Amino acid sequence: MHTHILSGNKEDIKKAAIALRNGKLVAFPTETVYGLGANALDQKAVAKIFKAKGRPQDNPLIAHIGAKEDLDALVLKVPKKAKILIDAFWPGPLTIVLQKSGIVPEIITAGLPSVAVRMPSLDIALDLIKKAGVPIAAPSANTSGRPSPTSAKHVIEDLRGRIDYIIDGGRTRIGVESTVIDLTVDPPVLLRPGGITKEEIEKKIGQVRISRHGSVAKSPGMKYRHYSPRAEVILTKDIQKSADNYMNKGYKVGIMATDKTPYSADRIRYIGKSNEQIAKNLFEAFRDLDKYKVDIILIKGVNDNGLGLAIMNRLKKASTIDKE
Ligand code: TXA
Ligand code: MG
């Protein structure tokens, strides 16, 4: 299959929207990461997503909508707390899980009675979904198990020849995926920390519970190894000491630096100091260090405040301790 690369201009978005309506796969940028889209109401089209990514069938997808009103057709009811969160954070990096309606195909929800829905904020994504005129099922546009793509180049690396179109919208602004919150229960459960912080959410609806990575039944995706570079990711306080230690043992060592210390190792990527910068650069740095074929990636942990919770979640999922 030939993969066409499109720009974010009006004509190209129209072309991509028509392709989506015709059951084709289109990768597109959002404010978080690139998504791999298909018509959510077309089972056959959605099945192609799983195939292209090599994604396990029991990991459900997010349905993306272009307007808040489009939620109603996909769910049975919208509880008060969901309404509050939608008013506060849509369009934006928040995915809400609600009880699904009859029109949502089982293949999207992996047989669960609930569906995850999000309205992204990036104009290209909104235009595309609106023009397609249907909800768009879209997981991150990476091969299953690889870090999510934050530029079109990453999508090309993983999926060229396996999908119909890629819309190149440059680098994504946030760099980690949306926050996923389950509102079928009260208090709501944070299934995946992401672009909207726990603090922001709790300011609006009060306390939420955090799922310890495995409310497996509730968020089947959480049991799979995610966000993983091929190298071992190791969280350490003393970066240089760990680097020397591993290099002495003959390992090729990469460092993801969050300060300007002049470290010495086989490859060093400065990924920024603030949580915003770290989130934005994280997945790209994983991919870069993989290209250099390092055996070990060293990084200092950040604290759990704000976006730090999402960053630590991705690091832990990619780290030795969590690898299954
Ligand atoms: O930022 C994002 O959310 C990106 C962009 C493209 O929108 N999408 C994304 O999709 O990260 P994906 O498929 O890589 O992650 C979706 C997560 C998975 O952990 C999945 O298990 C969970 O959402 N999920 C989907 N439907 C669910 C449901 N009904 N109940 C619980 N968890 C669900
Ligand atoms: Mg993903």
C-alpha cells in the first residue's frame, strides 16, 4: 500500500475526510500525539486500525468527536461531573469514559459496556473530524508497544506502507497522551494521567481515585507494555554515577537530561527542565536513543505534581521495574 503524505491545508484535509468516510486509515496530529483514525461507526475500517498497529483486540479505542453535541449519540447518559469536565476542558486533552450507546460498535470498546470519548483541540484534527461527519476512532499512531508519535516522521517510521494517509501537522504541542477518566463510577477513576492534570480535574469535580495500573478490567490497555523504547529505562538520582557504572560493564548508555550538567555517556539528549518541556520531548527522545541503539536510558524522576504524574507514569511503564 502506498502511504500519501498530506499537509494541513484545507484541500488536503478535505481529501483525508473523504478517505475516512470511505473506510480508509488516516493518521492525523492532535494537541497530544498523532492518532491513527478510522470511521468509528464502520467496523471494517476500525478493524484495519488493529491490524496496521499490531494492537491486541482487547484494547479499546477512543472515539474522537468534532463538537460537544456529538457526544450524546455515543453514550447512554452524561452525568453531572462529566458535564462539568466537558465545559471546563473540551476541546482538549481529556478523554471521558461513559456507558456506551447502541450505535458504538463492539470492536471499538473491546466488548466493554463503556466507551471513551474525546474532543481534541488542534484545528487540523477538529476540521478533519467535522468534515468526515462521523466520529473517528483513533489510538496513538505508533506500532503497538512503541512510544506514541509526536511528529509525522514518527508515524512514517512506524506505519508507512500500512495506512492510506498521514497528515503532517508538525510537532505536537503537549507530547503525552490525553488524560483518561472513568465517569461510569463515582468517585470517578483516573485511568491514565495525561494532558489535563489531576489537580485541574479535582478543582472542578472534587476528589478522584487513581487507578493503580491495573484496574485491568476497567482499562484493558493498561496491562500492555506501553511507551517503551527498546532500551531499558532506568530512573536514577545520580545520573553520572549510574552512567559510569553501566559503561564500565560494557553497556551503551544514553542519558535523557533534565538539567544542563555536562554529562558524559554514549548519547545525551537534553529534554528540558519544566514538566511541559519534558512531556513535549519525552517520546521523541526515546525514539532518538533507540536509533542510537543504546542498551540503557538513564533519567532523573520528576515529582508527581501537575504534568509530572503523566511523565512518571510513562517513565515507569517504560522502565525495568514495570516491564513484564
Ligand atoms: O491523546 C490521546 O488520547 C491519543 C490521541 C490520538 O487522541 N490517543 C490515545 O489512544 O492515546 P490510545 O488508544 O493509545 O489510548 C487509549 C487508552 C487506552 O489505555 C485504552 O485502554 C483506554 O484509553 N480506553 C479506551 N476505551 C476505554 C474504555 N471503554 N474503558 C476504559 N479504558 C478505555
Ligand atoms: Mg497508545
